[in-house]
Amino acid sequence: MNWETVIGLEVHVQLATKSKIFSGASTQFGAAPNTQASAVDLAMPGTLPVFNGEALRMAVKFGLAIGAEIGMRSAFDRKNYFYPDLPKGYQISQMDYPIVGRGHVDIGLADGSVKTIGVTRAHLEEDAGKSLHEDFHGSTGIDLNRAGTPLLEIVSEPDIRSAEQAVAYLKYIHSLIRYLEISDGDMSQGSMRCDVNISLRPAGQSEFGTRTEIKNVNSFRFVEKAIYVETERQRDILEDGGSIVQETRLYDADKNETRPMRSKEVANDYRYFPEPDLLPIVIDQKYIDSVQHDMPELPKQKVARFVEQYQLSDYDARLLASDRDTAEYFEQVSSASDDAKASANWVMGELAAQLNRDELSIVESRVSAEQLAVLIQRINDQTVSGKIAKTVFDALWQEDSKAAVRVDQIIDEQGLKQVSDSGAIEAMVDDVIANNPQQVENYRNSAEDKRKKMLGFFVGQVMKASQGKANPAQVNQLLNDKL
């Protein structure tokens, strides 16, 4: 049977407030266990929550960015469950009146198409603590530093149909929260986590199948792999005549499998009721206008500007604008070099490849934007060829000096300056022609359409003789004239 995969994502984003959502305790990452948990976070008797207004502003910012309905009146609820890292025995969240209502995002796919994914809601809540299982010899340690950390839970509609679409959606959300500066999005530190809801149904059927939820997946790659694995598991069960059990599962990256965690809860199981210690949040249009006024240029707007201002293709513009730091780096290079296309090619090509090899982010680049701009200028003024420029780039990367002056110094120190002396190049061309009479005869006896490919042999020989330093344009012109 031909099955259709139906996917919905719940993305938990840690908001970049300096203090927690209902207490003044710090949210800084990396502190020793239980050193950033206040009496409120520990649920000590007599303590009361006080709402962090900055979390509200960040949530509204996100809502405006996805064209969502903003809750002019939102309220908190208690979500009741019992777990060792939840001191109160309930989590303060939002149920019936979330701060952000329905919206949507448009994601670009690999084939160039754009798909709209609906966002059901985005609500504020507090995070729980963390259970630590290592080094406790059969016991579990509890770290409550994360307890009370502000989260924005972004719930998508079940509009996603493949692992590729799921990853594209997640990457867009990740890019958006960083553009808005409401989260650092660092998945390795838990700043962005994802629950994946998956079900299968026969192609063409409108009714959804029974879904499972894979909890707390913390990387794009693991989300993709978890979807493939769980889809295959469900397909095998259904095609063997079985039925899917609604449950929560965990993805084991080491074994590349999902396994049951617990039966899937529904809202009634959590016994939601209004939080009696917090008043509803009421905002007005003036508040929304003030948030709108502080909105930065968003990814979609930046893509449109890159296409118009720099004459880039839509694909290149989307690639560069997908990450805020990459976009800023590109604009610095383009401005200093006055060559947007070459800047885009270097940032997406040689620089991106080197960053991937060394597993670095662009803010950790060992070649500064100023250095890359100077290098592009040296290609354009024919000081070095494009090929030799890569040698200079590699030297800059190894040095990690950031000083722009090093571009010219490396060219001089290593003798990499391009040979543009027409007399010197002509002598090399004459030698190559004299030393390869058979190839010359073959070239002259060939049809015009074959000569271009054959010319590459002679160009290669001249470049070899010049150790790659001869000006390629002059080499081509001289060879064309003499042959």
C-alpha cells in the first residue's frame, strides 16, 4: 500500500531572558548543579511566581514574525504531572488562552518549491529540571538549574509530509528565533528541542492515523533519522496487519531506533486548571506597535533585498540569509570588496567547506571578512589568479591572524603574485607549442567545436610551467593567436 506520512512538530525554544520566567534566578548556562535555583524554583511553601515581562515581549515578537494572531488576553494554567525534576508537581503553562495564536511559515525546499506550514499556537511555559543518570551508581541526580527557565512552545499544524520538510521547517524556526534575538538556538545546550508527532495513513485518506510522539530530539540530523526510523517501524506494523499504539517514544541515536517511553497522555490526563497565583496578561495595540517598531529585518525580507541589491539568484540569497551571522559576514565582505557575486561564491564555497571540515560556526572563522574582501580584490586586480587565491586562503586559515595586511604579505612571502608580463608568458607559450608538435597538428586539423576542449591541454602546460602564476586570460589569448 502507498502510505502518506503525517508529521507535526512541537518546538521548545528557550527564551534569551537573563532571569527565569517566574523568579529572579539566573538562566546562564553551565553553572554547577542547583546553584541557580531560587526558593520559587524549588517550590518552597509560601513562595509566589512573578511573571517576567521580557518573556512576553519575546513571544509577541515571534508571533508578529509569523503573521500570527496575538492574544490580547492570555492566561496561565497548571499542567499537573509528577516527576522527580518537577518540584511543584505541576508545570505553569498556557492551555486555553495562549499568547500566540494561528500563524504560518513558508519554507523553501531543495527542489526550489515553497511550502506553507501552519502554526497552531505558540505558548509560554516554564521548563522542568534535569535528571542526571551518569556517575550515580544506579541512582538519579536532580539538577534544578533549568527549573523555571522560560520556554516558548511552538506547535505546528500536521502539514509536514516528509523528513526533508520537517528539517526545513526546523531550520527556518531556528533561523527566525536567532534573527529576532529571542534565543541563541543552541541545540547542544538545550536552547531548542523538538517533539516529533508521526502517523501514517493510506494515500488519499483524509482521516489521520494513530500517532506516536518522539520526545526531546535535539539536532536536525537526529530529527531526520528519527522520522525515517519511526515511519519504517509504523509501516511494517500496519502492513503486517497490526495497529499503532498511541505512545511517547525516545530516539536512540546510537542504535538508530525509537523505543517506548510511556503511553501517550491527552490533555485530560494533565488535569489543567487556571493558575490561581497569576493574573491574566492583558495587552493593547500600543504594546504590539512598540514590539513591531523594534522588529529587525527578517529572513524573507533579507532574501528579497539580497536579490535586488546584490543581483543574487533567489537560491543564493536564501542560502546566505538562512543564518544571520552568515548574512552579516557576506555583507561585510561584499561592502569591502565591491564584488557581491564573488563574495557570495567564496562565502558559500571555500569558506563554508572549511568551516564544515573544522566543525566551526562562521563567527569562529579563522579568515576575517576584511581578509576575504582583500583577497577578492587581489583576484580582481589580477595580482593573483583564482586558483592561487585558494592557496592564500589556506595560509590565512592556518595562521588565524585576522589581520587584513597578511593577504598581501603572504602573496609576497610565498612568491604567489600572478605573472602578467606578456613577454614572459609569450616565451612560455612558444616553448609549449614547440615541445608538443603532434598536439599542435591535431588541434589545427580539428573542427572548431573540438578546439576549445583541446586548448585546455596547452593552457595546462603553460600554467604548469609558470607554477600556476601566469595570467590565465593572457595565456588563453596568446595560445589562440599562435595556434
